[in-house]
Amino acid sequence: MLDARTAQEMHIEGRVFTQFMIQKDGSIGNILLRGPDKSLEAEAGRIISKLPKMKPGKQRDQKVKVAFNIPINFQLQ
């Protein structure tokens, strides 16, 4: 895992695009990541996988999977 000091030394920052599904049981699955560096992708994946169980989507009173896209910005200060 990349720590803040290493990221600063290597000037690694940018936006990681995450895509994931909220399954019928509310769990997170099918995480896809795209970003400027593998270490940032790994950190974004760790963050998304720590999301709590969510309320699943419903369509006509049936639980359904719901796709989400969230960009995560990593910026050095």
C-alpha cells in the first residue's frame, strides 16, 4: 500500500474512476477501477470495499442490482 510520504516523493496524484454494483442483498460487488497509477487504484478499491452494506434497489417490489460510478480524487497538499 502507498503511504502519503511515498506518494508525495513520487508525485502520484490524480482521479480514480470506480464502478461497482450494489447487489440484491446490499453488499458491494464487481468493483472496477481505472486511474493514473496502480497504487491509487488499489487504495480506491480498499475504500470502496469498506463501504457498509446498503439498501438494495427495488423495481416493482423486487430487489435488483444497482450500478454506481464514483470518481475519487487523490490530491497532495
